Amino acid sequence: MSEAGVRSIMLFGVLVATRALLVYRCNIPIERFQEVVDRPDIDIWTEGARETIDVAVQSSDAVAQYSCDYVRTEYEERKLLARSAKQKDFYEAFPSYDEIMNKIKQFAEHPTVEMGSVGRSIEGRDIPFVKLGAPGGNKTAVWLNGGQHAREWISSPTVLYLVEQLIQSDFLEHFDIYATPMQNPDGYEYSRTPGNRFWRKNRRDNGDGTFGVDLNRNWDDHWAETGSSSNTGSNTYHGTAPFSEPETRLTSEFVLQIPNLYGAIDFHSYGQLLLRNWGWTRAPSRNEQVLKELGQQFVDAMRTHDGTNYQNIRGAELYPAAGATDDWVTNATNAVAFTLELRNTSSFQIPASEILESGKEVWLGVQRFLQFLKENPDIPPNQE
Ligand code: 0X9
Ligand code: ZN
């Protein structure tokens, strides 16, 4: 059987056709990075180490001209969609969009929790928000964003776990928490259908036979510059204009009306990386020292759960990418902003048994983050 061919395997007695993806770990010289970004036949996953990037391709020809090591074959598996009958807990399996909405409705039964919609996605799904606010005014606000990239399934349940912990916590005496745990519902649901496990973008019909805009290249900050593509078929296609997509425009409008926003974290996977400003340029930001210090405390706290190691680096040290949430929220609101690339270091296909582990370790980091913001209320704006 050919490496990239169509294969049929038996799963639960059902014949399912799956397409194999080949995953390579590549050393791409910086001057050739944009060329890779623009190629629709190369899907950049992320880095396992800082010197290399992981890419997925359907044929080894796609990476023949680069320096790459074959890592593995990735199968798109239908069985991940089947939920165990004996499942007791929400965090024991990857939830559907509807299950996420039901979980948020449960949170909203609590008197200090409000839920709503920032608006509708391209396919008409509500993009939910949750607001946690204890009585008393003049609080500092923090925004948690999840599920922007469809295939990064660990993101939304991790954000929901954080919300659940925060509902019970004393931090609400000092902070109002705003969360948008499912920013790309159409892409997420699509990635749950057979054969589409590695879908990243939203579900925009680009009108030329291709679908999807990379939402994390569509924010109005250095839009369409480095690390994003004007090629509609690319997985980093930036869209036709800044905020051309409802999923980014509506979420940004929601964020801009948050009073006293001071902290923001955008949750992605994979790579175990805490990314600080800037993402669009390798130049250090003016708050480099304080963000590095806060970042170190954040990753050190996460490590205390079970030793899982996160790297504390600048976004552009992963690869420069403009038009992303983190740089936009920094410049538009002055929030202290990070992107957190969650578990693991090798695949989006993380076992559901790691959802709770991810939630627990990230909760330790987020508590440190909030404590730092509380103790340092005057971190200056990091605007360019
Ligand atoms: O490329 C991205 O959008 C993020 N990595 S992912 O593997 N989840 O796709 C990283 C974004 C980091 N921030 C900026 N470059 N601004
Ligand atoms: Zn992502």
C-alpha cells in the first residue's frame, strides 16, 4: 500500500475510509518560511522544538526540497467521536459544540455567572461567552479565549475547566472573568466529522473551491504581513480584509467593550509553549523583561502539577505570524497578553484522558498569572 494512499480499516465493525497524513519534522531556513506558509500542500502544525517545525503533507514530494525527518503517519480516526457509555465526567471525552453549550448553561445557573452570544458564526452557530463577576464594582478584567483553531481540541475543555475553577475562587473578589471558550464553532464541528480531524480554519466559502480563513491571521494588527498567506488554499490564509470573518470581528467587538481589561490568554495547541509579545516580529517588546518574568512564573507553576515542561518564549521565536489575537489585544486594549500552546509536543490527537491533566496544570499557571496581575497593577501599556 502506498504511504499516502487511501486506506480502509475496520473500526467497531464499520468500514471507514481514512486518508493517511505524513508528518515530518523540518528545519526550514527563515528566508524560506514564507514560501512554506503559502503552500496549500504543506500544513504547518507546530514546533516540537524551537529549531524545527512539524508539517503534515499527503505526499513526501511536498517536502522533498527541505531538510525534514519523517516522524510518523497520522490517521484520521472516527472512534474519537464515540463517547463511552460509562463516561461520568464532562472532561473525560472531547465534547461536541452542543455539549459545550450545555456545560456553559450549567455554569450560568450559578448566581455570579452570566452567559450569552457574541454573535453568530458563518454557519449560524452562536459563539458563546461566559462572564464571571462577583458583586462589587471597579474590578480588573481578564479575557480567556479558546477554540480558535478547530483541530486543537484540548483548548475549549481546558478553558471550560478554568472557568469552573474560577467560579469557586476568591479571585472573583478582584477580577471579572470573561471567557469565549468556543471561538470557531463551525470549524470545530467540521473537525469532528470523519476525514476532517485536522481542519484548522473557519468554514468560509472562499468562492474558488477552497474553504476557510485562518482566524488567527485575521485580526486587525499587522494584518497580511509575515507568516500569513494570501493563498486561499493555505492553512494560514488571512482572509480578504482584517476582521473579514464574523468569528474574529464579533469576538473583537466583545473584547473591546470589556471594562478595565488587564489580562488576556488565547489557548491553542500543541507544543507546550507560553508565547509573549510579539508574534509578528522577532524584536523584543518594551515590556520584554516583565513579561518574561511573569511567563517564567506561569510555566514554573504549571510544572508543579506533574512535571510537564512548558517553554517560556516570545511568539515570533516559534515563527513570526502577524494578524493574531495576542498582538491585537495588546495593542487594542493594553492587556497583558499571552498565547498558550497546550499539551502535547507531538500531535493535535491528544488522548481525552489528558483533558483533566491539562486543565489542572493550566489552572496552576493561571492562578499565578492572576496573582501576578493583582500584585502588579501598573504594568505599562506594551503598545508599539
Ligand atoms: O500559528 C498560530 O496561530 C499559533 N500556533 S498554532 O500551532 N496553535 O497555530 C501561534 C500564534 C502565536 N502568536 C503570534 N504569532 N502572534
Ligand atoms: Zn492554534
